Amino acid sequence: MLKELPYYPLTGKPFFDNEKKWVSPMNFLPEAMEGFPESVYLYDVTLRDGEQTPGVTFREDERVRIACALAELGVKRIEAAMPITSQGAVNALKRLVKMDLPAQIVSFTRAHKDDINLTIDCGCKYILIEHSVNPYFCEYAYNLDQDALVKRIVKSIKMAKDAGLHVTFMGWDFTRTPLEFSKQVYEKVFSEVKPDTLALVDTYACATPFAVEFIFKKFKEWFPYMPLEFHVHNDFNLGVASSMAAVKAGAVGIHTAMNGIGERTGNVATEEIACAFEILMGIKTGVKLEKIFEVANLVAAVSKVPIHPAKPIIGSRLFDIESGVISHYTSLMQAKGIKPVPVPFMPSLVGREPMKYVIGKGSGRVSIEYFLEKNGMKATTEQIDEILEKIKEEAYITKSLLSEQQFIGIAQKVL
């Protein structure tokens, strides 16, 4: 039975659940939670932006399989395809629309009538229309000044709205565009036609979280009626932080991709965003955390993009304990009844196998005693020390962890 310290109670606190997590109590202070909503939804772009990972291709059946898994995971909006790119994307989009999944199936399109008509032909009711709002791109890549840009955006949104579609407009390279220019563009667009949702985009992940928070505050001030989403990549490893800043300042949805796949360093990861909000702050995302590992491995298998062993949430070695110091204090505290000791959350929370001791150069007596007991072996204190020394010698020679069979061989020689 856990005996709690009177000045630091754990039971019933939002930062502690003995079966699930132990995170910072400071996360839940009113000052830290100020501005955050009770929930935020995820708009998953694995099947479109994730497919833009160099070398990744999703066939029709694969696209449908992953979309079904994402819907089962609890993602609210799924960007299922850019239909203009291939017949397979068109076929998959048509199939998904007919499946009546518990998620909105979104078609990704350019601000072009052919893309929009193809989305309509697929029967899709949700569309994201994209166009750069960076004046340099508009001037030199599209030959558009501000007025021509506004006309193109208005025409595209109006075409989709007239067809009865739910429209999200996404002006990409937004954070490298002067804020006043973007404000003028959107004021002119919204005076003629209003999308249902507006996605603000840090295409090259070059805005700090502080800048992102400021941007969203200004847009909520200027366009309080417009639901805002945030699309961000991860070039400086700030995707999660920027997403949290966006939500604090008014974003209702975050664009994510499973395993963080996508161009360059990838999109902000679906599993990281879901766990950051759910575990660290108690903010609901609708995601079934226990299914994360299953879906992550499906996407890794189909995309052929391996998961780094240290990848947050889903990496293979996150819950392996080698260090003698860590195994020592873990065993002592778990004996007192505290389970989430060397980790912020228990692996079962995201569908993972339990924590485990591994054998290597950093192992200590606790690990040796554990594996001896597991294999029905008994040893004196001196023998344990000798086994530990030989384990370390072997690990330094091989520069790797030792298997349990190698441990048994060493232990048998000593015993």
C-alpha cells in the first residue's frame, strides 16, 4: 500500500494515476492551464502530407486500410487523398466516402476547378483548398498580385460551397508572410465568401511557439467567428510546442501525421499531440490512446518508414531499463506501491508491453538478481558481483545489450 507524503498527496490528483501516469503537478496549476480548452480535435494528414515523404507510396487498399485504422483510433478528420494525383487516390476516396466511418473524410485540393470538381465527383463532403499566401510565391510562381490572389481564393471557395461542401481554406507558407498582408487577403476573401474553417500554416516550421501564439491571438481578435486549425512541420523539433501554443491562443484542431511522417523532418506526430494533450494536461482529443501503438506499427509497415527506437511514445526502447541506478530506485519505489517510477506514463496506456529490465554495460545488482530469479538460479552476493562484472566485460566488448540466453551462459559458468 502506498504511503503518501502529507505535503505531496498523489491520490485523486490530475497529474497522478498509479496505473497510468505521473507527470508534473505544475501542468495543472490554474496559471499554466489558463486559456486552454477542454478539448481539441486532430486532423490527420498521414495519407496526403505523410505520403509526400520521399519514397512513400500508398496504394488504394493501403490508403483505405490506414484511414479505417485512423477512424477507429478516434481521429476526427482524415485528409484521405489528393484525388488529382492518381486514379488510386480517387478510388480510395470514393470507397471511404461510402463507408460511413466515424470520422470526416477530407479531400485535399488546389484552388483549381479541376480538383474541386473531382472532389465533388467522388461524393466527398469535406474539402481542404490550399494556395500559397506568401506574396513572393504568388508573384513569381503563380503570377498573382494580391487582388488576383483574392479572386482565385474566393472563386474556389465559392465553387465548393455552392456544391454543398464543408470547406477548409489553407494558405500555405503563412508564417513567412507579413501578418498585415495575410490580414488584408483574408479580410477581402471573407467579405465575399467564408470557409467553414481556416487553417493557419507553418509550412517550413520556422516560427517559434511564441510567434504562433501571437498569430492565433491576432486572428481570433480579427476574425472571432472563424474556427482555426493549425498545420505545422517539425524542422526545429518544435511542432508539439507550437501546436500547444496555437491551442492556447484559440486553435480548435491540429493537423498531424502518424509517426510524424511527411516532407523534410515530417509533420507533427499524431501520437505525440494526442499524448501531450491527454496525458500532460487532461485535454481531450478523442483519440483512444491504447490503440496508438497498433496504428503506428501499421503505418510504419505500409509506408516502409521505420520507427526510430527513441521516438517519443512509440519507440521500441522507451520502456527498457538498463541502468543500475534506475533499476535500483525503480525496484525500491515499486515495492512501496508506486508504479510509474522511471517513466512519465505507463506503457499500457498507449498499447505497449510492460517495462522490462535489459542486460548491458550499465546493469546493476537488481537486474542480475531479477534474471537469476526469473531463471530459477540462486547465487551468493560474491557470485552476483562476479556475474555482474563478466556481464559488463562482455557488453563493452560487443558494444551491445546481452540476450537473456547470454546471461544464462555467463551465470552458469560462475555458479
